[in-house]
Amino acid sequence: MSIAVLQEQIRRRKTPVALALGPEADRIAPKIRRNFTEMYGEGVMATAEALRYHGCQVLDAAADRLSAVVLDAAAYLRCGAMGFDVLSNLVGAAKARGLYAIVDARGALAEPWLAAMPQADAVTVLPYLGGDACRIGEDKAVFALVTTDNSSASDIQRLIAGDRKLFLAAAEQMARRGAGIALESGYALDIRDLRRKLDKTFLLLTHCTPQAASVAFDDYGHGALAADGDIQYAEDPAAAVEQAIAAMKEWVSVV
């Protein structure tokens, strides 16, 4: 049900663009970092509070314009327990601003993450525990992350399993169990291959251009969500949101 809620949100906002949120701390605006360093001194607390403030500012820019936010859990958990608190707070802040909140946890199981952050709408999992990873309530969603962009990803993900690459086989199995599929790939061929195998499955796309993402959508602009990771670093996030929407509209129109 939760993916249906997301698709309806996309229809209402008329854009399949999501905010990808999970910045590298040293790329946050120097003024923000300096303010919290002066307040708390050098250390984890200053970094965590800078991430919290920055996240709320960018969420303000996305509110009422974008469909969803994808929060990179690792970016916040580098600050330990304080980072987890920031992540949980930002999930709540996203929901308060009317955004569908996806936690990019990349965990083995969805349930512990959704229990810890009940306001989240969805979570990403790695697919290799199979259907057990998808055991969640009907009001939540799981996205199985089948490709990643780290340098050694092809060691496993592109092995041949029968007549197809392993990531395609994993995607088929997880889709049968009700999961959406997440791809961290800038290759239109990967997205096209997956769409051919899974013509009805909702796709979450990161690290790709609007042109590459466009092959995931049907003629009505439905069936996928593309997360933009550049907005979070823009000097003017509100302007960056509008630019991202316009760039996607050149390739995909939602009706």
C-alpha cells in the first residue's frame, strides 16, 4: 500500500523527483559548520547539529514541490548515537512537510529500521536475505537495493546467474515478494534491462541523470522515482529544486 501512496504523491506534485539527503559533512556551507563549532567546539556534537540544521533547511526548500526524500542513513550514523537522533528527527521533519520519507538504510532486514523510526514510509534493504527482508506492515514499503555505485560492486552484482546478471535475478525475486527495486546506477542500459524484466515494479533511482532515468517511466510518467543528490549542496536549495523539476520535465511528464 505504501508504494501506492508514493505514486499518488507523485501525481499530485506532478514530478517524480525526490530529494536525496545525506551530505558529506565537510560539504555543508562553511557558515553553518562554523556556527555550530563555535557553539559546541570541534567534535561529533557540532557535526551532528550542523547536519540537523542543514537538513531542515533543505527540507523546507523541497516541501510542497518534491514528492519524497531519500535519507542516506550512513551519512548520519557516522556521528554515532547523535547521528541516529538527527536521522530520526529529519524523518519526522520530512513527514511534517508533506514528503514521503524513505530511509536508505541498506540493512539486512527492514523491520528493525521501521520499528526504530516509525514515521518513515519506506526503507531500503540488501536483497540477499530474500523474502525475510520484506516482512513489514501493510502501511510501509521496502525497496531492495540491487545495484550500488561503489568501486567493487561489480565483483558480486554483475556475476552471471543462469542467463542473466545477478542483480537482475535478485530484483526479480524481491519484486515477487512485493518489494520495490532501488538502483544506484547512472547506466540507462541497467535501468532499461530491469524495466524489461519488471514492467510493473516501482523503481527508485539514484545517481542517474533525467535522461537515463526516463526509460524507467511509462507513458504517463508513472512507475519510478528519481532522487536528486545535487540539491542538498546548492547555495540556493529552492532554486535547485525548481531546476531539478524542470530538467526532469524535459524527459518525463507526469499525468
